[in-house]
Amino acid sequence: MSISSDEVNFLVYRYLQESGFSHSAFTFGIESHISQSNINGALVPPAALISIIQKGLQYVEAEISINEDGSVIDNRGLESLSLVDAVMPDVISSKKAEIKAQAALVVAPQQNDTTKVEAANANGDDTIGNSIQANHTEPMEVDGGIEIPPNKATVLRGHESEVFICAWNPKNDLLASGSGDSTARIWNLNDSPSSPNQLVLRHCIREGGQEVPSNKDVTSLDWNSDGSLLATGSYDGYARIWSTDGQQVTTLGQHKGPIFALKWNKKGNYILSAGVDKTTIIWDAHSGDWKQQFPFHSAPALDVDWQSNVSFASCSTDQCIHVCKLGVEKPIKTFQGHTNEVNAIKWDPSGTLLASCSDDMTLKIWSMKQDSCIHDLQAHNKEIYTIKWSPTGPSTDFPNQSLMLASASFDSTVRLWDVERGICIHTLTRHQEPVYSVAFSPDGKHLASGSFDKCVHIWSTQTGSLVHSYRGTGGIFEVCWNSRGDKVGASASDGSVCVLDLRK
């Protein structure tokens, strides 16, 4: 048996990524030189570290139950070991002595006792059966009308590693996905939704005069407003622009290190990106040149969002939010108030209110008219990973419907907020694990949520009730709606992408 530090470091790196600690994973990856190891990450299955630890724990429990002569001790009275117990020699010794003592007290049971045991087992089996069934169905407590049937779910396979992100083309049923296998893919569900064609967008870098795979995660992607171009951001430090037929149009190279987010402006002439190098950049989408680099954060920039075609907000692990404008050398506004890193920011549809969410477990609503936040929304009890505004209210196609904000948290809940009143109107609690993504349907009547419990839930935004539910094969990183609002895409940790058809 051989274990190398490279192998251990790689499994720890993947564990951090899969657990949502993307910034810790990046730092650890740099310090442990992950990129220089010869391990093919595409061949390593999800949850590999946890799997091998569980097997080690089972081995320790088995070891406790075996005498020096190889005979087996009855260990049915042995409580499951915790991971920390399993590495403490004193605890192991005392557990072994305990089950040896219990085994010595066992005597041949009387007939009456046997009858009692059999009766207890009969009752116990029934109870256990019910218990297992309850546990199995708890994440999916749905009736036949709510659970999405298999014939309405298309699973797209091709990626060789976890799929971090997916996004529908705004004009037709092309679904883009980005993965840890250093590729993005475009799935065409327009013609044959059950067996769509896929285009593989390989992210390569030049080494020794030739193109080689970058072996870096593709973690951000965004379609332009007319659906003709796709932009992708990678941990290799480059942004790339692709046509809908999978051809690479432009490479955008100015960041020093991974790109965490990128967005097209509405006009489609600029792309905005945020990087680990603490900067944000506006790019000319046509020429591929950078127009302006904004070096105002003191730590990695995590997210960006356009307010207009030339102004935007950015957030960072430095706990600050800056609002910047093309051609202006300093931030036009800086918002401070979060006490931990700010994970995501989003302007409302009218561009007047800015929402932010943080590891400090709060949501805050900001206005350009004042320095302090308008609302400090405190209800989640763990980190808030992302937020989305509803496509309703002023400046939308549904001006008579109220504006809402959705938040997804590591506390396994989704919350819907009435921002005008600053109150939580619905708490959506069916998920069992951290929720990584939420997305409103185009009409704002439904909200999709995706969690690491492998479930995609679709809720009524009016009542907060569960309308549809689907259990996939991997933890869900991202959910998104197509432009017609009749399909939901979801990307997962096991390399799968699923498409849910919600048409009757």
C-alpha cells in the first residue's frame, strides 16, 4: 500500500470544492501545487475522501470485533464509532474491552427468552421497515402529482467531472454547462429533447507551441442577450467567447488567476469579470481587449452584476461592495456593513436596489441614495450562498406583481422576501442539505431550488407550496429556467445535467 502527499492533497482539495468552500479550495490548491500533480481528476468520483474515510471507519469497527486468535466477538452491542473516536487508541482499547466483557456475560437463552426475542424482532422489523421508508421518502415527501416522472426528466451525460453551472440560451432550447473536466458543453434540446446533440467546448492553453487542455474548472458562463454568443470563465484565468456552433471566437486574458464570475451587459458590447486577483475587468466583447481594470478590492472578487450598460457592482471576501463605472477611476459608491465575505450581489430589475448575501448569515438591501443598508434581513442560521430577484414589479413585464427576493442558504432552507416591507413571506424547508441555487420562472410564479440533497424542488411563489419535485443522482449546484418557462435545467456533482419538462 502506498499513499503520496499529492493524492491526499488532491482528495482534500476535491472535498473542499464539493462542500462549497471554493475559496479555501483555491488557496489550498495553490499551496499544495495541485495543478502540478499528475492525477486525472476526471477519473476520481465525487465524495471520494468521505468514501475512503467511511471504509476506514468500518475497518476499525471490524478490527475491534476480532480477537488476537482471529475469532470474532459478538459486537452487536457496539455503538457506532465517531471519526474522532476511531483515531484515539485509548477509546479503541476501552471499546474492545467493553464488548469482550459483554460477550462473556452472554448465556444460552431460555425458550421463553427466545420467544420474546422472536416477537420483538417481528415487531422490530416492522418498525424498522417503516422507519427506513420514512427516512428514504422524507426529502421527497411528495404525492404522485408532484413528483416529476422519469419520462419527464432527461439526464444528459458526457461531462467527466462535477458540473458547477448551467444556463439556457435566452432565445431557444440550447443549454450550456460548465464542469471541472475543463470543458463547457452546449446541449441542443430544440429538435430531439430525449437525445440532444452536445457540442464540447474544450478550454485549452498554449504550451510548447501547441494547444493542451487547461485541466482547470469552468465555473462561470453567461449567454449574451440575443443568444448568439456564450462567455465562459475558468480557473485557468482566461475568459472565452464561443459561438452557438461551438467555435471559440475570442480569448480574454488579463486576470492573474481564477475567474469567479462573468456577465454580459444588456447591450452585448461588454463583458464583466471578477477574479481571485482582487480585480474586476470590463472587456470589449468584439475585440477581446480589456477596456478598464478596477483594482479596488483588497481580497478576491467573488461576484459582479451590471446596474446599467456601463456601471456595475462587485463584492469580495474583503466584506466590501463597490459600485464602479466605465471611465471613472474610483468607485462611485462603496457599501460596508457585512462582517464576513460577501458571496453574491444582484441588482433588482429596475437597477435601483442592490441585494447582497454573506457568510455572516445576513441579506442586505442597498440604495445608491444612502450609505447604510435599507434592510438588514436576518433569518438564516448559516451562510447564504446566493440570491435572486423575481422578474416582477417596476421595470418588468409584470409591473402589477410585487417584487420578491429569494435566498439560498447552507442551513438547507430557501426564503422568499418582500423587500419593500423587509419581511420574510415564505420559508421553504423541504431540502435536507445546503441549497446552492435558486431561480425564478420567467413569469415569477414559480421558484426552482437545487440542493446537495440531490433534489430539485419547484415552489409556488404565491403560496410557498411545493409544486414539483425531482431527485437526481448527484448534489445540485445550479438550476435554471428556459425562456418559455416550461423546462428547468440542473447541473450536478456526479457530472450529470438533467432537464425537467414541466409541460402537462
